[in-house]
Amino acid sequence: MKTPRSGWAVSLLVAVVLAWAVPCPAAVAPAAHRSSGEGRVRPHLRARFKPIASDSVVMLIGDMPWPGRGGWLTTLKERIRLAAACGVDTVVLVCDTRTVEGSFEALDALLRLAERHGIGVMPRLIVDSAAFTERVPVTWPFVEQLPAFANTAQLAGAVSLLETVIRHLEGFPNVVAYQVEWGHYGESWINAPFWDSPSSTAAFLAFLKPLHPAFQRFSPADVAAWPLGQVMLTGSCLPPSDPRADPATVAEFHWYHHWRDATTRTITWTLRAAARSLTRRPIAGFSYAVGGPDGVIGHVYSAGEYLDLAFSDWTPMPGTAHEDFIRDAGFSGLHLAEFDFDTPYFTRDRAAHAAAAMAARGILPVIFYPHWSTALTDADIPALAALIRAHPPLSSPPPADVLLVLGHQQVGILGPFEIGLLPEGGAAVTANEPPGVVALLLGNGTSLDVASPDAYTPTLGDRYRLVVVCSPTEDHDGAFAAKVAATSSPVLVAHPSFLLGTPTRERPVVVTSAYCETFNPVALGSHTVGVQVWGQNTSSEPAPRIRFQGALAALGTLEGYTPNRTVFSFYDGPFDEVLAVAEFAQANHPTVARMGHVTFFGLITNLRDPLQRAVCQQALLATVATLVPEQRRVASAPASCPRAPASP
């Protein structure tokens, strides 16, 4: 992945690097707390403890809460003894760094107990300080006050605090790795589309205003004046009273999310880079490529730098078979996944299937047994540890059949406490029932890997027999479509892809759109494809007829096609082959069409009407079969669909 290139990001990183040499006194543990563990460990002591590897048995035992109720220290000690009795070689201990600002005593006691039992420890360090008074409020899914690290002084203090903690922990031979996080739920992001803190707003405006004179009028009072739950677009269909009628407001929205995501990455990489500079032990972290049934990337992808171990894979959604694990294609280190029976994702009766399935995808399960767990008991741990030992993950698993490039489309919020998602987009991709694109492909026996658009490269895509793109927004440097065009493997661009083109530095106030009965232009090499969405809220025309032809001719005609959310895509361009046409009263438009190695598929598969759903599902599977004839188990597609002509 490319590092952030914008001037503000580089300046922030430089400022933090300089700040490493100047500790923030309020955020550093007193010197007296450094004596018990700080210092280098003799090699023969380190050798007693197994490094985390594909044959490890790892268990998360809980967290040192801040501020926490009493009793947790005793429970954590019991968990360490349990781990030793069950053959667990490494435990993950969640440590909010505020718990050690007063004293390392409790942490040291746990590390020494683990050392006596021959257990390695990976501290999950959530970097925070009682001295960080500027906070970002979060209210969903629960109330949090997260540190505002757009405040560069606080970020410098965080680096200094992390340095103090790691130097102390380096003296323990059984610390086998460090996990470094800073945000929501002990991960590395802020679960709010708007960061409501003075420094965050000031940093964004300092980034925004130099981009274009139209942004000079924005002030802290104008930031985040976005309509609740609406796709941020411009067009003639919007009344003058709608804030989206102002192109500068729409562009400001998209630049805000660009700034927020890049700032998230910069904070994460700054802290992990500091950790990397202090130790030779592996650095671990969360770095999801995708999160949630809505198909929105809520977790900014950060596995491109400073990670040796990553929690970055996609656990199947509740109700799906546990064999269907989706691996992050962009991360080459050891993949970890929480074996969490307190969620709907895993059940005890399917634990053996899940362990074997993760092993086949090269994913190491981490038994999730914090002290507050209600799903497991001590009696369950021996069997789970035995399952993991019986199914060590492949060290170099082969790529899946299909690479899914899964992006997101942000929608507006009224204030800092509301989160809006794109309903017609996410459901069409990741819904379980009726099945979206992901569930349909998995149910057809197709294995999937996943990548975010910014981490995607043509070289990565060429490792797969097929690349499926579901990314509503083009990225800000305009490069994603170019990467799709440069890919040699066949590419299927599925709805809701390329509905918006976000502004670029060359055109900072221009947001292109597939809404308002306009075509959003997508440049693929020397050609341009127009993408437009149709629905009751985008057009007054009656539902179209879908006429299948060419390789899909066996499907005939679909009358009155009406998607769940009244939106699907159709296209315009110099196509080599048209496989389905949407016939409207005034005009006909391709809705499944191929240009070279790229095929656009505008229908959705999770229709509520069972007859229409069956036809659209067959259309998708048959289209995949034409692109990848040797694809496993494509027999469920219509047998009469022949292979499409070879791409020129």
C-alpha cells in the first residue's frame, strides 16, 4: 500500500518523529516504574518461549480495564494457569496503557506468572493516557471518549508513552510480540464519520482550505453540514434548499472522509512505526479489509506498513457456513482471527469445522476467552486447544478462486452522533438472505479473498482467475479504474460500483455522479464507460424489462424488474458484447456488458421476489462461468449458457 502523500500527513509524521526525542511528561510513567522489567533479555531466556507462528496455540485471556472493577487481576491469573494446563503457548493480554501510568505492578505480576508457567505473552497495547484531555465522542454501538490524535501534542505524548511501556516490557523474556492499537473497541479507528473535537476540525480545515478558493468560506460551524442518511451527490434533480445543491458542500464531504481515513492511517502507522523502532519482536494489529453486513469498510486498511501479524480477515456473517472464510489478499504475514463464541459467528457445535476451514485459508485462530465471556467455560478450553493443534494453518495457502475488491460509499450525517450507510449498496453485495454477490458466490462453492481498493494492484489481481469489484466510489487520485484496466485477469464490475467519482487535487470541487439521470464516466484505458443508476427515487419511468442475449440468452426476458431498494446500474460505452439490456419506455441500455477483459453487471441478486431473484442469480453465475469456464461448481448456472467470445 502507498503511504499518504498529502502534505499534512507528511508534516504530522515528521512532527511526531521529532517528538519521540522529547517525552510528554504527563504521559510517561515515572522512572521508578521502569526498574522491574526494563533491559535486554539474554538470548537463552528468550529461547525458552515459542514465537508466535502457524503452529501456535493462542488464547486471549481478557483485559486490564481502566478504570476497572476489582477482581479482574485474580481472574486473569486463573486464565494464565488454565492456559498452561491446556497446552496454550501464548496468551493475549489487553492492556489500556492508562492502567500502567500509575504503576506497572499488576502487569508485571501477570507477566511473571506467565513466565513461570512457560507461557508467552502478546500484550495488546491500547495507547491512551489520562493526560489526553481532548477527546472524540462516540455513541454507537456504545458510548466512548476516544483520544483526539489529530492533536499533534497528544499524538507525540502517545508515542512517548508507548516507548516507555515497550522499553519496560522488553525486559521480559516471555513477551513474544506486541499488538499496537489506539481507538474504538481496542482497535485502530474511530467509530464515527465526524470527529467532533477542536483539533480534528482545525486539522481538517487546514487541509481543506488550500485545495480551492471555494473552501475558504468553511469554518468550524460549517463542517459536517451534511443531510442525514443521504448519498452526497450534486445534480439538477436536487432542490435549491438541499445542501447537496452546493457543489462545494458535497466536495467538502468527500474531502473530509479522505482526510479522516488518511489521518487514521497516519496515527496507526506512527504508533506502530514507533514500536517497530524499539523492538525486534513482531508487531501485530487489527487491519480489517472489510467490516459489517452492509459491505462498508469501517476499518481503514492499514496492513501495508509495520505489521508482522494481522487480524485482517473477514469472518463469515452469522447464518453462513463457517467454512467460508474470506482472507485478506494484501497481507503477507501471519493471519490471525478471534475464535469468538460470544458472537453469532461461531458456535461450539461447528468449532471443528471452523478450525479446519481457517487452517485451509492459512488463518490462525485465537481462542477468545476474556474474563467477561459467557459463551465458554474453563472446561471448553482443552478441546478448543486440541482442535487448533490438530489443524495448523497452511503457511502459504493458495489464492482463492476470486478476489473481491470491496469498497464503500459514505453517506451524509446530520450531526456527529449519527451514522448512515448506503442501503442499496451494501445489501446487494454482502446480504445473506436473500443472498447478495458474496453469499451467492460462496454458496456456489467459490472461494474468495478480499482487498480494499487502495490496497489493490494489477499484480495482485492477476493471481486470481477472476476479480469481482464492488466499490461504489472511485478513489481520490483517480487511479482505481486505471488499476482495473491494467489487470490481465478477467474483471467483473458489479453493482453498486462506480456510482460516484470523488474529487481530485486537479478538480477539487468536482464530484461526478451516476444519480440524477446522468452517467458517471469511468475511464478504462482509452475508453470511457458511463454508469447510471435507476430506481423510483431516481426516475419516474416504470420498471424496465430485462432482455438477456448472447451467452445469457437462455434466461429469456424478465418483465417488470424491480430491485429491493429500487436501484440498479445500467451502462453506456463502446462494448464488445452486450449480454443483457434494460428496456425502458424511452430508451434501451446495457445492464450486463463486456469491454475487453472487464464485464459490467448491473443487476442485483438479493431480490425479494423469488422468481426474479432466481433469474438474476442464474445470470450472475452464468456470467462468471463465461469469464472463468473452469471455475469450480459452475454447474449450478444454466447449462445452456455457452462461453463468451475470447476477449480481444
